Amino acid sequence: MALPLNGFIRQFFEVTVPTSSSFWSPIVGELDPYVPGEQPKIANLVKLNTNENPYPPSPKAVQAIRDAAQARLELYPDPDASIVREAVARYHGIAPSQVFVGNGSDEVLAHAFFAFFQQLGQRLLMPDITYSFYKVYCGLYDIAYDVVPLQDDMQLDVEAFATPERVAQAGGIIVANPNAPTGIELPLAAIERLLQAHPQRVVLVDEAYVDFGGESAIGLVQRYPNLLVVHTLSKSRALAGLRVGFAVGQAHLIDALERVKNSFNSYPIDRLAAAGAAAAYEDVAYFEQRRQEVIASREQLASQLRTLGFDVLPSKTNFVFARHPGHDAAALQAALRAEGVLVRHFKLPRIAQYLRITIGTPAQCERLLAVLRQTLNAA
């Protein structure tokens, strides 16, 4: 007996209409995407949860962006971002050919993972507590990895990266220096130890926060053909909204990154971003003034947090990583948020009782401390 028309339609769709995820490539459902810090649209927040610079970018950078907006936006930008490469090269005393520019350091990292770490039968080595995007990229590119535990004091265990077993299995090494979210710096001698222990593999040093008191490994690039150093303009140069990052390495590493970029997106940096980034790098006086202000605020905040009973790890970044032995970190974060102060809490093994607190202006830091005093006294 023939089905009524509405019955036929219902049966057809029950059988043939796929679920939304059935359109996905197989790997998509297995991805565990990075979760960025909260960016709520609430007025009068003290926003200390995403490591943004509390100060505006260089006025020269802002003016350069305005000027670029009036100049030939109907044309594609320079695919090589030459003005940025040249500005970075002048500042660091290297050749422009040693600089690769991308749309934020996260894109630079993504291209590096694709270019260097897909080593069959081997595993990328990284610390167990580090920037969580590294594991996301491993999932995206199907890269096997091993984590090397930090020591109890949250210092990187360099010798654990250099055991014969790990050297044999390593498909590459990535470390954030200073580390995130701990804020602790690894000395350059330790970076050299990693480079020397793994001469056949790329050692990527992610220096997103190095300008806040750390020592850059860029000076080692000429001596080590396996070293790639990645920077961002989002932090110390206050251009998080512009999305510019770069890598420094010897020519063969830069060539690999260019080959990946030009197989993905030949024009990653637009005209406005290139103009603003180059001008920010040229304005050394403004950069020095602002980073020293952040460093001074960090040291003062760390001291005041210790006075309140917090354990604060030594930081060379624009944030501090702190815990209070008598108070739950999640509860403290919630209490701060209720008063309009945002900080970052990671529900992860070993660091679940820490808060990552971005360094704000002196007024923002004082507001944070006032709420903490109120919360601790009320407990």
C-alpha cells in the first residue's frame, strides 16, 4: 500500500538527512580546541585574564595605521611583509631573510608545527605545564607528543629532555620561554643545552613574553641551525588587536615556513597590520618606557600578593602565577569576578590552585588587591 505523501516525506528525511557532524572530516570531531580567556562585553571590568598590555600601542603605530588606511587598500598587500621583516631585522641585528612574518604568533606556530614536527615514528617533546595551544596543534596535524614534567618548583627539567631515550624519540622540542602560565624564565645556557642535545631536530623557543625581563635566544640563531625563535607584537608592543607575529631562524628554516605559508595563504599580513607593526618596532623609546612600567608594576604586585599570604612564582612576563595556601583558587576567581575583576584559572593537574593574573595599570592592580583583601578578610 502506498504511503501518503506526508508519510513518504517524513520517512525520506528520517533516513537521508544527516546530522550536522556527518559533514565533518573525520579529524574534526577528535579535536580539542584551545579555549581563550574570557572576553565579556561588560563595562568597567578590570580585565586581568588574557595577558593584554594595559597601555595603548605606540602613537606612531596608530598614525601609521591611519596613513595606511588611506593608501591603496584596493590592492593586495606585500606578501613578504617586507617592512616588518626589515624593522625586526634592524632591531635585532639580523638579516631580513632570517625573519618570517605571520598573522599573529599562533599562525607562525601553526606553520612551524606543520613544517618541522610531523616526523614519522617520533614525538614532539614539550613541558607538561605550558601554552595549551601546542597540544591543539598536535591534534590538528596528527603529531604524536610526549610531555616532560616540570620540577616541583615549576622549573623546566632540561636534563629530562636530554636523556638518550628522549633524544632518540624526539621529533622536535618546543618550550615557551619565559614559560606560560608559570612565568618562569629558562636561562640561555639551558636553551643551548637543549639545542646541543637535539642537533638533528628543531628546537622552537616561543618568546611571547621575553620583553618583560627575559633574555632572548635570537642571539643564538647564527650558531644553531636547529633554533627557531617565535615572537609576538601582542604583548610588549600592545598590538593584540592587530595580529602580527614573527619567527627568527637560519635561512633553511625560514624557507620551510615560507613554503607552508604560500601553500596556505600568500597574503597573511594586511597593509594596516604591516604598517602598524613596523612603526611599533621603530618606536624604541615608547616600547622601553611601557615595558619598564609593566615590569615595575609586576614587581610591586608580586610583593603585595606575598604580603597577603600568596605564594608567587618568580615571573619574567606581564603576569604573575600565584596561589594562596588557605583559599581555593576557583573560589577566589569567582569572588573577584563578582566584583568585576577578571583573572585566569586553569582547572588542570598540578596548577588547579593557581591564578594567573595579568599586570594591569597601577589603578587596576590596586583594585585587584582591594577585592582580594576584602575576600580574604571575609573568609
